[in-house]
Amino acid sequence: MISSAVLAYWTHDLSPFAIRFNESFGIRYYGLAYLLGFLTAAWLLRKYAKAGRSLLPISQIMDFITAIVIGVFVGGRLGYFILYQASSFIEDPLSLLRVWEGGMASHGGFLGVAAAIAWFARSQRIPFWHLCDLIASTTGAGLLLGRIANFINGELWGKVATVPWAVIFQGSPSLEPRHPSQLYEALLEGAIMLTYAQWRFWRSDITTRHPGRLAGEFWVGYALVRAIGEMFREPDAALIFGLSRGTFYSAFLISAGLWMILRKSAPLNQKA
């Protein structure tokens, strides 16, 4: 029997479809979140180029975004199975191709994007670290929209909670109210990190004097706020050394980010 106290909380009943054609096919908010995230990145990159703060020509922006899209999806998909669902992948390797079933890992996406940037930088002869800074300054937009889509989908819910804004997620193991941790992460990983990166990009000369440092700051900042968000999120895989996998993998981002911040770098006007 469900208590009256539990009934006082809002029960998540949002549809994952913005437009639905049948029971399982339609335009999903999750897909729209990715699309809008990439379009926002393209808009910002165009804005940078017009302001004379980017070495990426306007004519190459969509080619760059295409490379980033591939990096995000390949890295995110592989990362999900390697970091979170290794046993499922071993048992059913073809599950990697069933993208409609969901499953992306942001840590894997970061690595995929790094590989895509390396390829693009080499092919177009644009400084690698400069491109890393550019894309890092836009990434928060995609994370913000993606986490909101997670909430709409009713996935990656939080731990059981009694806060007034707790939500009952129908797909969770129980009908107990839980933290809407997806929205916490949208604020932390998305809004806050986007605001910080934009402030650093426009209000300092960090991208020209210290190429790669803004990207490093973003990695460190993301890892820290991700760890905060994980405190409220129900672990979706076995713990590692008592830590959620999101927190454990973030430690590697901090290490890499600190190296990017502390490494010696030549200003762009001196060396490409």
C-alpha cells in the first residue's frame, strides 16, 4: 500500500517523444537535445570567427561539427559498453549497433571528441589545442540539453529522497520519491560549465596565450561537478573502490585536465 506522504510527490509521466508516429517510433527529445547541442556549438563557433577570436574559418565550421558528431557518438557508444556494460557487450556484441536502445557515456564521448579533433587538426592544419579550447567552450550547451532529455526520458534517476521537489520515477526499482539528479547535473555540468567557459573565452586571452588551458579547465571543472552530481544519483553500475563509476572515471579527467593546464604552451601568435 502506498502511503499518502508518497502520493504527495509528483509522479514522472513525461513522454520521451516530441512527435510520436507509433508505439516505438518517433522524434525523441533525446535526439533533439543532441541536434540542438550541435547547432548551438556551430552558432558559437561562427560567432567566434566573426569576432576574430578563432582560427577555424566559417567555411569549415560544419565540417568540424561533423567530425565532432562522429567523435561524440562513436566515443560515447563505445565508452558506454566498455565503462558500464562490458559484460553485455561480450555476450551480445551487436548491441553496440542498436543505438535506438540508448546508452552513451560522456567520458567516452570526451575521448571520441579528442580523437576527432586530432584528425581534423592534422587534416586542416589548425592547431590542435586551439580547437580543443573552441569546442570545450561550447560543450556545456550539449550537456545541459542532454541532461534535461535524461529527465524527460525518466532515466538515470537519483537516490531516494524526502526533499519537497523529489520525483517518483515509474521506471525506478521502487515508487519511492527520488532526487531529480538529471536536473542537478543539467545545472552543474551544463549551465554552470557553459557559463564559466564562455566567461573565460570572452573575458580573457587564455585561448591565445595558453592554448589548451581552457579545455583543461573544462575537464577539471566537469569532473568536479560530475562528482557532486553523482552524490545524488543512483549508481547505474557496480561501484569501483566504493565510488560510482562516474566519479571514479572523473578522476582520470582531473589528471588529464591538470596536465593540460600546467603544460607549457606557445602563444598562437608565436607558434601554430
